[in-house]
Amino acid sequence: MAGQRKDYLTRDEYFMSLTSLSTLRNFHSYQGACIVDKEHRILSVGYEDIPYYISPNVESDSSYFTVDPLSNALYSFKGRRQEFWNGTIYLSSFPNYEESKYIAQARFHKVIYLTNNVSKNVEYISRKILDSAGVEIEPYYTTHYTLQDYLHFLKDLKQVLRGHIGKVEQGPFLHDEYFMSVAVLSALRSKDPSTQVGACLVDRKNYILSISYNGTPYGMHDDELPWDSLGEEDHNIIFMKNPYVVHAEVNAFDNYRGNPIDFRHAKMYVIYSPCELCSMKLAQTGIDRVIYLREYTKNSESKRSYKWLSRAKIVPNLYDDSHDYTKEECIHLFQDTTKVIKKNLGK
């Protein structure tokens, strides 16, 4: 474990923080959902939204044309429904009986919820449905976590993210703010002590396809990696981290459980502009844009990367057209966000 970053988000903290972040897109509720498969890969996140195949021209603040976060997460997922089997769903609040029917039908193994604000009768029906389906129901905290606690957390989370990467001052998060915030939270899961990168892949209708961070390849435990990269001193690649690490951009595509055709005209939000190898792979996917906080300039990587992107007609854009974030600004963003999450969701 030598050299591994110590303040990374645990799995529970990560998944529940994404669940909570999704509520900052809502107009009418404080609910969110995050679906994770049996191998701890994120399949889908949901917030209150217009259904996928209804025109976005419908007024976005009309509650009549919106679906609840759980339905959004379940039914906008483009992979096979078998991917849900034995998975876990993280919810900001205890499911009502309609939601419990969805969960039972999807054959989840477990539900983890943060608050419980349903009536005793509703809770009874929900538990009966889920118990019958063999779905475990687990509170995130064994002690009571109130709605007020949750609202304070959402306020703090919104304030810290808007303070660093906000584009408007009031109201629900814009698409850009939300997707880059997802990338930020994903970066906080990385064990890399020097460079934390998160990525959020979004389709042309602004639905999240995949979320990822830089980490170890499938099957390799984090503790096996030489995170401190002592081999850089004598150029011994066996003791360097880079040969072992899968970058966030590649992880986003490799972890996607749907059809690769969904990548066509998609866009990716990422902390740093992609390196040359990642750009080479992005050029094969059919995405249209890459949006990043900071340009990756080490060893003139960006110049070579842009050649790959331009030949594939992928447009690279700074998240803020007038501002290339410094590494120090990214570090402060990560530190401040980590503090808020650990304070409210730390175990």
C-alpha cells in the first residue's frame, strides 16, 4: 500500500456521493439513485428528468413530464437488464412501494438508502415486496440520518462545487456543471497520490453512459501497484506506476455495459485533456467532444494528442473557455470536495 493516496473515497462514500450529486439536477425533489453491478461498476445514475424519448422542448420545470430518479436510472440504461442482477442500488431515501416493485423486478441484491421519510404503512409494504424478492435493505448509517442532515449536505456540496466550477449562481446544476462534477467526484476515488482523474461519458441526449477514474486493470488489487513510482529514479519500469494504470478515459469505454454504437456523437468530461494514447483510442469511438478542466502539457503530450483528436474530428474544449485550471486549483477543488463528503458521508 506504499505510496497509495490515503484520503480517497471508499466505495460507499463514492456511490452515495454520486447519488446525492444527482439530486442537484432536480427541480422538484431531493431524491437520487445510483445503480452498481455485482462487480462494483456503475451502470446508471438517475435524477428527476424528462423521459429519454420525450422531446427536451417540453418545459424542464414541469413536474408533469418528469420521471422519478429510480425510473430514470433503470429505464434509461441501455445495456441488458441482466446487468442489474445481484447488483446494488444506492438511494437518497427509502423506496416507496412503487419503487420497490421496480427494484424487485430488476433482481437487485441490495438497496442502500440514506434517509427514511416514508410512512410506516408504506415502509411495511416496501419491505414485504423486497423481502419476498430476496433484496437486502440496508441503511447507509445505522444511526438515524434526517432529511435536514441531508439538505445541509446538499447545500454544502452545491456550494463547494459551484465555488470551484460553477457557471451559474442559482438553480439546479446545468448539464456542464453536473457532468464535470461527476468527473470530479470520480477523481476522488482514485488511489494515485499525484494525479487524480475522473471521466464522465455522456450521450448526445445528455444521458450518462459511463463514469470512471484512473486505477488498476480488472483483477489487479490496488495494493499491488507501486504507487510511489520509485522506479523512476533508476528507470526501472517494474517499480513505476504508469505501466500498470488504466486511464480514466479508457476505463469509461471499457466499463460501459451497453452497445458501443451509443458512443457516436457522445462527449466526455474529464479533469485533464487526454494523453496521446488515450486520444488514439478516443479517435476510434465516434465521440464528438472532450471537455476538460486542465490541459495536460507534460512532455508536449497535448500537441500530439490534438493531432489524433483533430484527425478524428473530435473537438477538444476547456470547460471554461477563458480559464485553464492550474494543478493547484484542481488540488484545492479535490480537497474541498473531499472534506464535504467525508464530513457528511464518512464512515
